[in-house]
Amino acid sequence: FPSHDIAVGNIWTGWTALVNVGSYFNTTTGVFTAPVAGTYMFSFGALANGASSLEVFAYKNGAAINSGTAIRVANGGSSGGDSCTFYITLAANDTISLYINQGPTNTNQNFNFFNGRLIQ
């Protein structure tokens, strides 16, 4: 649950893992590395504080996934939140990360989340 200024133009880093079976999610770098090939489900969400909007894109292997894998919170000066869930097929060692395209002054750690799991 990071609660710090978001570095626009970078991967969202500084997470604290509540569960991290196999340690495939690097909390420091914000990168999940698939241990095996398969279909994965990911979810993420955030609550933005401040006057700026928050825009977050899911990235696979360092490139935007695009279709249905982004959130934008246009909060207009107060708090606002959004979330996204998507399914994706990954090869072993493919990576998933969250890229901050536009960011607020600060996020609210009680409402930020990023999770994923192998489903098949």
C-alpha cells in the first residue's frame, strides 16, 4: 500500500505485500514476474488525493497493454478512486507492472491495491 508522491512517467513502486507466495512480485520495483506460462488475473485500484488527476496503465514487458487495463481518476480537487480487473495470458518470465501516466500530489494508502494470480 504505497502512500507517497507518485513519480509520473515511471512504474508505481514502494508497495508492501500482504501476501506474496513465491515472491514473484518485487515490492521495491513494482514488477510482477510470471513464474510459469498461463492465464493470470490482475486487479489494481487507487484513491487519489489533491487537485490532480491520476492515470495508471498496466504494462506487459515494459509496454502498455491498452485495451481495458487502465484507470483515470479525474477528482477535480477532492478525493476520487477507480479500479480495474483484467485477464491476460503470459509466458514464463513475462512481467506486469503499473505505469503512472499522470499523478496526483499523493495517494491514499488505505485504498491502493495491486494483486494478481494464476488462474489456469
